[in-house]
Amino acid sequence: MAYEPWQPGMTVTAGRLASISPTWQEWTPIWTTTGASTPNFGNASVSARWAQSALTVFYRVDIAFGTTTNFGSGTDNWQMSAPVAAPTTSGIVGFGEIQNTSSPGSRQPIRVRLGATQQFQFEMAGGNIAATSTTPGAGLIDASTPGAWAAGSSSLRFWGSYEAAL
């Protein structure tokens, strides 16, 4: 049931309570780019869950890229579908981290934004834990930012919340 704001005279029903009580559920994000270089999860482990309470959507995603993951190529910025459409784009709707586990100290913070009303994008948010500058890979994440992605040893985790469209 879609959320409907409470109005005078409305009664409490199971459906209305369900619309404001968050229930976590699975979703499979669709991974695309802003260009023609389409990535593919391959045998990645993807755990994506979301819940909605009234007009607030909560989400968390954990991806361990597999040996057959295709990261795309070039500088086409990564995008992943959000579980529910937002009314507008938004600069920050969450945070997370990226990591190449084959390179110790490579974990780096990211900000999650809505580049379109139902498309997450990922933006570098600082240096890695080994205090290495992200200057060469600053900006939105793509197949070559913040550096070469290693199939089978890289991960992307992000979580947050945003306002859902009516």
C-alpha cells in the first residue's frame, strides 16, 4: 500500500499501519552507467535491502565483486537503481565505502547521491585509510576511479535514507 498522509476522520486499519511500519525487504539493484560502457555483476555477491516508513526510504547494500564481474570501462559514472523513486534528485542520501581487499589500506569513504530520482551515484569523499590522497581518482566512481578495480577482491558498501515520491 502506498503511503497516504493522515487526514481528519481516517481510521486505523492494518493497511494504513503497514504503510508506516517499516518492513525490510530484498531488492536487486540494476547497475548501469551514465554512458555506453555497461558493467555487469557477474558472480558478485549482492545483498540489497530496503524499508519504507511513511515517505522515508531506508536502504543498505553490500556488494563483494566476483571473479566474473565486469566493471565497465572508461569514465562512464556508475549508477545503481534505487528501490523507490524520489521526488527530486539529491546531493547526499547516504554514505559508504569502497575497498580493494587485495590492497591493504585501500578502503575509502564515499557519499551516495541521487543523480536521477531513482539512480544512486557514488562520489569519492576522502582519502583511504592508509592516508593516500584520492586526487588522481577524485569525483564520481567509474571503471577507473579511484583506480583499477580488482575482480574477486573489491567491494562496495553503502547505506542511507531519502524521501520517497508520493
